[in-house]
Amino acid sequence: MLRKDVEIKVDDDFWQKKPLEEMTTREWEALCDGCGACCLIQLEDEDTGARVFTKVACKLLDIGACRCQSYQNRTELVPSCSKVTLELLETADWLPPTCAYRLLYEGKPLYWWHPLVSKDPETVYQAGISIRGWARSERDVGEEEIEEKYVVADLFSEFK
Ligand code: SF4
Ligand code: SF4
């Protein structure tokens, strides 16, 4: 789930004062830091169910802007795309450990680079959390290549 490309006005520190279930739609959307990491393709081990991130992003992601190019129709165009909801957070291990929704759900604080903390959307990129600097698009990478070259077992491991 990437937030819409609109300015979202919210109280400065709402995420420190309100539990997730009490947040308004605007506040919920403002939690998304726009990192794009949830749009990375993940591969799942058929036997164990273990997931691993790749450095390849969904075909609909504009990697430079870290924006979904068809936000309104994303779940129809990409059936595996999930809208992050409170219910979904109960099984949110598919979200990166850096994701603000997952962090707050697990009772952890946001990192310094989250725009709600830093007041600067660029810090997500400067901290290397945004996939903008290093991801490839699914449109440019063959299916076999994804598994052969772009699986990264320890992506985000320092945040686990
Ligand atoms: S991983 Fe979380 S914070 Fe990052 S774009 Fe996805 S929903 Fe937003
Ligand atoms: S359709 Fe793709 S790019 Fe758009 S939000 Fe879903 S995973 Fe991200």
C-alpha cells in the first residue's frame, strides 16, 4: 500500500497519542512513508511458507517517485496487492520491518527517518529505506532472473 500522491494534513504527533484503531483515514494514510518496500516482489518457500524479499518492484510502481501508477485500480490490476488494514496487520509479516504500520502495531516507535518524525520526506531516501535508489522494475527483469539474481535474504535484517 503506497499512499496517494496528495498532501495529507494531520496533527504533528497523532501517531504517539492515538492507537491505530482510533486513527482517521487521513491519519492512517499519513503513516505510510512512501518507501515502496511493500511493492517489492517476495518469493515464498512452498514447503515452509518462509518469505524472502527481492530487489524487484511491482510492474505498476513508478520507482523514481515511489508511487503506484494505478492506485485506484491496484488490487484489480495486481491481485497480490494488499491494502494495509488493521485486520491485515494481524498477519503482517509480509510487510517490511521498517513499515510504519507494522512498527506501530508491534508497539515500536517510528524511526528518525520517517517523514512524520523528520518533517522531511527525503529522509526515507537518505536513510536507504526507500527502494527508489536500488530497486528494479518487474517490467525490466525476466521472471527467472528474479529468483536467480534479485533475491536478497538479509534485506531489512538490521531492523528485525
Ligand atoms: S512498506 Fe509500509 S510505509 Fe512503506 S510504502 Fe508500504 S505501507 Fe507505506
Ligand atoms: S499495485 Fe503494485 S505498485 Fe501499486 S500499490 Fe500494489 S504492489 Fe504497489
